[in-house]
Amino acid sequence: MGKLSIRREHFMYSYNKFEPQNLTFQMHHYYEVLYFAAGKANYIIDGKEYEANPGDVFITRPEELHSIVFTGDEEYERHFVQFDSEFAASISPTLIERFDNAARRQKISAADAKKNGIDKLFLNIRDCIIKKTVEFEAVMQTYIIQIIAAICSLESKSAESPASASKKTREIKKYINRNFTRNLTLDEIAENVFFNKYYMCHIFKAETGMTVKEYIELSRFMYARKLHFQGKKMSEIASLCGYGDYSLFYKNFIKYSGGKSPKEFFVMNSSDDVLE
């Protein structure tokens, strides 16, 4: 089976196997835990690059930029789960707080993942979906909770390369996230985060691997996905994403959609995840 996914309001699971291809940076408003099953690649999270080995697990927190760079021709196989804060909080008010701290490690080695049973949990989710027993959805949720708990148990252990963006970069992201739906300039951002514009751009690029303008464009692209799944028309989406005309929206959209027009992209990704 080459592709399998199931999406619900507050969580989702996806399995896929495909040939290496060019992928752009992504950013979500929820947590993602990815199990790297096969392939040869490096995984990038907020400007930090990790070698990806079969069995490794990667964790991204809300608003963290991430991407994968393939370093070989081997077939890429991965599983991932995504969930929002509400999903974890419904189990325990303190669980999401603990998980957020544990997620700062960004990578869990294959050895630690196997030792804590995380690899088997991903395979169990896939199996319960394939079998489609009456209780499969409830069972799937329990496996996701077990993945969260397993990662929390690793919270105090040393990470391969612990990293988090500087306070200034987080402030830049926070301001953009609140204002990207309108015309936003570098001068305005720099003024509101009390930073020199040129140094701001330098620091942001160094820590995230992306320019400030690219981050704004990506934020709008992800928001366009959300608006589409809410049933908004394309012209309305362009306006709500902060574009004065549709042609500019179209030009920037295809940068992050693999060259596909909005219509082509949404037809191909009609079953993809959007939890925001």
C-alpha cells in the first residue's frame, strides 16, 4: 500500500511511500510527529538540519518551519501523526505542556524510538486503519496518545542537537502570524519587534533557513489551504490572505505548491490534512 491517511477535526494519521521529489518548507498550526521508515535524506526544522536514518522520529511544534532534503534516490517511506493542543488537553491538562517541552528536542534517534516502542505504535495505527474494525478510530486515538506519552518520557534525556529559535526570531514570527492577512512590510515588522531591519532579516534567515518575506508567503499559503477547506472561493481566499490582486496570489501560491495552480493543487490534495 503506497498511501493511506485519515483525518479528523483535531488529529490525523498519514502513511506514504514515494520516489524522492522536491519539497518546499511547510509550517503548521499543530504538532507533527514523523516516523522516517526508509530513504536517504536530511530533515530541516527551523534552520537546524539533521541526518535522517530509517527509524528516526522527528517532531515539529506549531509555527516551526520544516522540510526534507533528499540526498539519494532511495524510495522515501514515512508515517506521521498530527494533532492540536485541544486533542492532548482533552486527555490531560498538563500533557500538552509536557509534550511541548519534550518536542523541543526535534529528533529522536531510531534506537530511542525502538526502545520506547514508538515505531510499533505507528505500525499499529496503520494496521488498525487497514483492518477497519468497528472501534478502529478510538483505537487509533489511543495509539496517538501512547506516542505522545512515549515522547514525554524522553523529555529529560539529552537530544541529539537541542535547538530552539531565539527570542527575537519567535517575536518576529509571532508578529507575522498575527498580521500576514494584510499588507505587511519589513519596516513595520522591524519597528514593532524593536530591531534593525537588516539585522532582523539576517538573524531570521540564519535561524530558520528562510527569509522573512518567504515566511510571510508560506503563512499565506497555509492559510489559503485552510480557507479552501472552509469552502471559500478562490478570489475571496486571495483577498483574505492579504493579496491586493489575484495574479500576485497565484504567483506566490505556485512557489509552495510544487508549481501547481490553486485549482490543480486543491483537486490533488482534497483529502489532505488541514487541522487549523
